[in-house]
Amino acid sequence: MRWGQGQLIFVSLLVSACATEASIENVALPTDYFVTAAPIRTKDVTCTTLPPYQGSMVFYSKYRKSDPEKSHVIASLDEKYRQDTFGINRFNSHMTKLADRLVKSPTEEDLKCYLDNLTNWSKYSSLATSKDENYVGKAVKKWALASIASNYLKVITNHSTIVDQQQDQDIKKWISILANQVTIDYSNRKASQINNHDYWAAWAVMASAAVLNDTKLYRWAEGRFVYATQQIDDRGFLPNELKRSQRAANYHNYAMQPLAMLGLFINVNNPDTFSAHRPSLELLADNLFIHATGTPIFELETGVKQVDSDITINGRSAWLAAYLTYSPAQEKQIREVIDISTNLRSTRLGGDLGFLFLHPTNHHNKE
């Protein structure tokens, strides 16, 4: 009997979900999320209030529809996309900066500003109520959720006793609505479609599951991780990311970012499942280490010169901080790439991961 790709997807996700359902009663957090922060203090600072986004969730890609590789950025389309999503991205960036400060050097003013902004967006169910939404809008929503949930996770974990309960409930209700929408958006997709977008959706849902202690969301995210690792071939490449041709290196690293964070949580909550899929993840990571340190492995694989392929800049290697904590066999390579990275900050992964996972004894994050 020959199995179709759709059947294989269903079976792999079903097996993972069943295994997880039998063993996970609560979503455990990696210990690194518990930070010994400085005592909260007062400081005379001005709070920037950002208006909730209430517009359409129809956006347009920086790639032309006619570009089968989705590898040639059109400057005019990129500029329009940036303009249209400016308000959402500004909110995510600002909230991430506040969340970082709240685990490093917290102040009452920053906490109030952070919670008031999130509560205001939650009351309008921003990003969740638009009647107009396309596939790019769904992508923008899941990236925003990844940022919102991963940053709130570290704030509520370390300041739960002083966060207003009503605000906490409002924010969590909003995160739950968004997370459940994302599971619908990224379910029942064809094998040819499943790529980094699905991995980012899984990370957004995993971070939400941790905030909400929602085992159903956890199981959904874990199932996507399992399938993602099954997409990695025996030489450490992702076939659907190799399709990006001249951007294959960039998109392999972009795919690895959420997979590394998913691995972090699954290793804590379901170590047997993670161990079964660790070898595939390590193969992918190995290729990225080889690429980062100068060997043109993706050019050799695709036969095309790579563009925008430096994975050590702009926080693209932030995932290494989390990955280091559960990948001792690759510690040498991880540290080599960390040492040549400009910073370990990522809005969508939860801010300054260098501080969160490497602070204070081996903090490599460069200022």
C-alpha cells in the first residue's frame, strides 16, 4: 500500500498528538524563563501609547505572485508591505523592548506602560476581528502572536504577583483567541505548502500554550514540530526551503529559528519525543554552522549564488542562545557562531535571548 503525503501528515500529527495527550498534564517552562531580576523600582519615564490595529488583514508580499521561487524581492512591493504593517511591527518592537527591560531592570512605570498597551490591544481584539484577511495577513498575525506571547511569557513568569489580575485575564483571553485562529489558519495544508510559515505558526502557538498552560495548544504545536523534523532530509536540508533558490540559506536559518524554540519546550515537556527527532534537527543546525563559518554549502546544493545569506546579523542567530541550553553535542559549533554574531535579539522569539539564556556567567550578547 502506498501512502499519500496527506495521509503521512495526518498519521504523523495524530501519533504525536496521542503520545503527548497521554503524558502532558501541564505545560512546563524551561528554567531559563525564571530570571533573578533586580528589585522593581520607580523612574520618571514617559509611556508611549500605541493605538490598537483595527484595519484590514489583507497585505501583499514583497515577492511577485509570478515568482515561483519567491526569492526576488521587489523594492516597491517591499516598501508597501512595510508601510501597511508599520503599526503592527512598531507595536511588536516596542513591547519587546519593554519586556526586555522588565526582566533586566524593571520599573513600575515600564510595567504599567507594557500592560496598558497590551490590555488596550486586547480589548479591541486587534488582529483577530478583521473580516478581510488573506494568506499574508495570516502570516502577519502569527508573527505578531509569536512576539506578543513569547514576550508576555517572560514578563508574567517573573512578575505574576504584581500584574493586575483583570489585565492578565484580558491579555490571556486575547492570546487564546489569536492562538486558536492560528491553529485553524495552519491546519490541513498540503505537504508542498508546509514550510517555515508553519514552523512559525507552531512557535506562536507553543508560546501561547506556555502562557495559558493550554495542553491542547501544546499538542498542536508539538505535532507541527514532529512533522517539520520529518521534512529534513538525511543531509540536513529542507526541500521546501531549497526551492527558494538564491535565498535557500536565508530561509533555512529562518526555518530553524522557531524549530529551535519549539525544541526547547518539547525537550522539557516530552523528552522522549524530542530525542526521537533530535538527530534531524542537529543535521539542519550543522548545515547552518557550516554556512555561517564560511563554507558555501547552500550554493553547492542549489547551484546558485546566495543573497542576503549572512545569518549572524540582525538577530538572525538569536535562536542559538536557547539551542545551546539543550544541545551539548554541538556546543563548540554553537559558540563559534555566537562569537561572530552581532546580537542575540529577536522580536518574534521573545526579545534578548542572550540575556535570557546566557546571562550572567556566559553572556555573549554584544552591545
